[in-house]
Amino acid sequence: MDLPLDVEIYCTDGLCGHSTRAVIDPIARTVTHLVVKKQHGARIQVLVPVEMVTKTSEDRIVLRCQGSDLIFMESFLEVEFLPTDEPFNPYAPEQVVFWPYVLPDEAALPVMVENLPPDEVSIRRGSLVRATNGRIGRVDELLVNPADSRITHLVLREGHLWGQQDVTIPVPQIDRIDEDTIFLKLTRQEVEALPTIPVHKKHRS
């Protein structure tokens, strides 16, 4: 199953949002959640269990729930307050957004952090891919076994072939996955020697 990133999300009652990231267990090499930005609510992103996916195509993912069900799902972004020496400013945009949670007598700065399961990471379309000897390209999409959500291949868009070729990398060749970066066991030369496939699908900017 292709798991495209940065595509429209459809629920049983129609368009309900847009995917922004995939959440991965880097040890088990499985996708656990999709991050969905709700269609109505610019700041609202939720964690959708990957088991909710019924089918995918090059430009959309279909879920087995209704759009209204998304409001009951866990938020992807949470607010944390970091100590700061700066005085409270009710006119500062980053503090106004979180009023009344930031009080004038509190020396704290609100920041948004990802709410992820322990030891899991999120990646997006365009996340960096590095070979053992340097950068090689960026993530285009993932290939996932629908039976267990295990990642089988990483689809890499090579930097010097941008817009022309994709390279499919078997997951055993992934060394580790960190935040927004995937590290390979292969050199750049070994990646460039892998079979490439022409890109016929419409790619998102």
C-alpha cells in the first residue's frame, strides 16, 4: 500500500482534512498514526491511528470514520510553557493566542510541541534522507504492508533528478530514523545505482 504524504484526507462523508505527517515507531519500523490537519480549523491537527485507513491513492487517503469523529482524536500539538526572563506582553502574538493560559505574573513563554507516543518520531513529505557519505534526497512517500502497517520501502526523490525519477529503497537499508531525517546504510553511489522508476503521477509542490 502506498502511503502518500501531504495529500487530502477523505472521511466517509467527504473531504475532511489534509495529511501533514506520518508518525513512525523507528524500532518496529511501523507507521502508527497519520497527522491530519482538519479542513475547518487552521491550527487543529490530530493523531489518526493508521488502522483507520481504508484505501489510498496518489493524491488522497480515505478513512473509515466521519469528519466529525476527528474532534475526538488526540491533538498532535500541545502547548508547553518555558521559563523566560521576558515580561508578559498582552500584545505579543504568541502570548495573545494562548490567553488566558499565560497570566501576566507568569514568566513563561508558550511553545508548541509534538504530542507523540513515547520513542516515536514524525516525518513529512520532504524530510531529509542521508546516505552514509552525505545527503542524497528527500522523502516522497512510504510503502506499507496493510496487514501490519510495517514499512517495506522508502520512496526517495533524488535531489539531482528532482521531478524525473524516484528510487525505492528497501527498509533493511534504513539505518535509523530521527526527527525529520532518515539515515541509510548505503552510500550515495550505492543509492544512485539502484533501479529508478519514472514519475508519472502528479506531484504536489
